[in-house]
Amino acid sequence: MINLSNITNKISVDKEALSTLPRNNEKNINAYLKKVSTYKTTYQKLENEIIEEMKQRISKINEIEKSEELLNLEDEIKNTEGVIYLLNDIDTSYEKMDLDRILYNLNFYYKKNLEIVNDTILYCIKKFEEVGIKLTLKDFTYSKYVNEYINVFLQELENENINSKRIKSKFEEIYWKCPDIIVHIKLNIIYLYLKNEKYIEIFLYFYGKGERMKIIKNGWDFFQDQILGMHWLKDLIGKLLVKAGLGEGRFPGEFLHFFLYDIIKIFVLLAVLIFVISYIQSYFPPERSRKIMGRFHGIWANLIGALLGTVTPFCSCSSIPIFMGFTSAGLPLGVTFSFLISSPMVDLGSLVLLMSVFGGKIAFAYVIVGLVIAVAGGTIIERMHMEDQVADFIRQASNVEVDSPSLTIADRMDYAKNQVVATVKKVAPYIVVGVIIGAAIHNLIPEHIVRSILGKQTWYAVPLATAVGVPMYADIFGTIPIAESLLAKGAGLGTILSFMMAVTTLSLPSMVMLSKAIKKKLLGTFIGIVCIGIIIVGYGFNMII
């Protein structure tokens, strides 16, 4: 391998040596020229060696097989580069069509280089085609000379030779009759633009909007697939397992691939999300949340309660003490139940993690229907006037105003870090179990069995998934690997969402804890309303998707 650093140093030394040689007479000059000739020979040889090595390196680079994903990305970049000019809201349609440069080139080159002129005319025709206007001979009628020249031009264009001897002869022939032929062509182009200006502007406006959306979508897809979904990690683990002799197609390899990918992805996302959400949560301590909810009434109060639930802890058991505090503080029962439903079912963490697995549309749909269930459930409980069903020790508790301490950024960072450690320790076992179950379903259970029991065409699938999910205790991070595997095996999306909602909202430990705070009638009503809402959502998703 050639060392460029050594060559650079050699050049410096040789230059210094040459500078010291005398050139005061013919003999010394001949000696100097001989030395220069020697150096020239040496460096020509080095040059050839460097060029050869560059060719070899380029050849090796070209031999590297590009992934399909990389090739698709290159195509997207090329396509984006081709339409990026459309996204400039400052330029006029005249400038976006590059007509200013076209007319300049025609004016500048027609006496110097006819080939550039012809290339420019062709470029102009293509620019009109880009906006949906196909120019024909009938469009070039500014003068008979323009029509005559463009006629030959279009004929030669069909032969893919716009710089043929024929077209050059035609130009010379016309030029002696009409020296202003290029001026006529320019005026013809300007006329065509003015004639179609409104159409061009409308076309570019909507086309530009479409390209913006494509660019945004491509960026969003990249964020969703590579940042949230960590597809690069999936590919990396797959390659490492292949090298280890545990490639896909065999049981241990596929099981390990699913397990390692999901475990790493979920824990990374979990840590990041808990930190961010906990930092946000530090601005909404229970006392402040109570004051915020106390400002609203009716369905708006239920909506605020549900929205505040999205920035609170991840599991139902963690939400119940806050629910008890809100109730004892005198907040309407319906509002507190909207919070209680929303808090474990819908949070920012679930939104992001669902996006990483199911995509943005499904994730947002899940969050929206979760908020609908929370608002509707709280509203129904409010209308039933069941305040007497709250445990006496909660209703009789005195409302004590406690000022929330003023936290610095450092305090909030420490709080978020502590929440990460505490939450990860708490949910880690459920995540591991969930991933193992998901990997087992993915590799061991045949697709036809899952489809026959939990397929969207099976009428009992949604109630069954809800009933199975209720006794379980986990959070959304532990259920998603199972949901991912079930979806891949053909389970209905609505069935899967029902299972996830039941697990996160109606887990048996949380219901036992809640039974200490509310009486049986209210507890049964709460479970019934949530179950019905979950089942309706499940059937709805199965019918739509």
C-alpha cells in the first residue's frame, strides 16, 4: 500500500535538494537537468502506481453489495434532488421552470456554440413536459423561421441526434434569411410561458405540496423504522447470528433473533422514554394536577383528566394512589375515573413504543380510542352519581393544601434518572417474560392455530383476549412483544389491542388494590364499563383493518 505521507516528505526533500544544485554554467545546468529528469521518471512511476491503486480501491468499493434499503434510499435522494427546486416558495413559476437561465443561454451561446443552443432548446421542452405540457410543432409559430427550424429539430430529436449536420445546415440556411432566429425562439418560449402561466402555477403549487409530503413521509418513515423501530439493530443481530452459525431458518437462531432484538430495543426505548416522561411529569405533581382539573367542568374536565393521565406512571397500581388523592381532594368522581382509565392505558411511552412496532397510524389510533374510553367511562360514572360508593376513609379525608417544592433543572434531571432506575427494576421481569412468550409464539406456535382462535373473523376472539388479559399483571412494555408475535401469526389487530388494554387497565393486582378504595358496586361498574369499551374497540378495529 502506497504511503502518501512518505511521498509528500520525499517531494519536500527532493525539492530542497534541487534548490541547492548550482546552475551558474553549462556543465552545472546539464547536471541539474539530468537530476530533474531522474526525479521526473521516479515521480511518473509513482503517479502510475497511485493511479493503479486508486483503480483497485474503486473496484473494491464498487464490488461491495449494496443493501436493498440503501439502494431505495439512494433513489429517494435522487428523486428529491430532482424536485427540490419546487419547494422554494420565494421563486416564481418562471424561475422554477428555469426559464431565466434558458433564455440567457440561448442569447449567450447562439453565436458561439450551436450545440449548447440545441441542448438548451431540448431542456426547455423537457421543463414544459415536467409541468404536464407537451410541446409540438404547432406551439412554435412565432415566425415561419421558428417553425421551420423547430420542425427539423423535432425530427432529429426522434433520431436522438439534435446536433446532426442536417440541423446545423438548416440553422445556417435560416440564419442568412433571419439573423434574429434565436430572438424569435426566445420570444416564442416567453409566449408559451405566458399563455400557460396560470396552469403552470397551479401545477407547481400542488406538485410542490405533494413533494413536501413525500419528503416529510420519507423522513417520518426513517424515524419510525430506524430510530424507533431500530431496524438497523434487527439487521445487525441477524448478521451476527449468521456468523455464529445460528442463522434464520433454524429454531435457536430465530428465537434468539427475536429475543435479543426485542429485549434490547424495548429496554433502550424504555429508559429514554421514562426519562423524558418523568422529566415532563415533574411539572405535574398531584397537587398541581388537581388544581388544573379543578378549573374545568363537564366533559372538558373528563378530557383534561384523561390527558393528564398520559404523563403519569406506567402501570395501574401506580395510578391508584394518585386517584385516591384526587378523590379525597374533592374532584368529581367521573374526572378521577377518566384519569384512572387513561393513566395505565394511554401514555406517551405507549405511543412511542407502539409506533416502533405497529406504525404511526395504529399507535395514534390506539391512543385516541384509549382517550375516548377514558372520557366516556368517566362521564358515565359521573352521571350515575355513585359518590357514596367511595370508601369512607377517602371521602372523610381532609383536604390539605401542600405547596409543591420549586424544582431546579438539576432536581428534575435527578428525579427523571431515579424514575428510570426504579421503573426499569420494577418492569424488567415482565418485559423479559413478555419477550420470551413473544419469541415462543413467534417460533413454536403454528400460524393456523393462532389465526383460528384469535383471527379477526373469529367472533369470540375479542372477548377471549379481554378475559385473558384481565387477570394478568404487566405494563404495555411487557405486552407489546406478545402482541407483535400474535399479529405476525395472523391474530386480528382489534383482538390484540383488546388484550393490551385489558392487561394494562384491569390487571388483577390493581383491581384488588382499587377494591380497598371503592365499594363493590362502583368497582363492578368500572370493570364493566371498561370491558365493554375495550370489546367495542376490539370489534371496531377488526372490522376496519
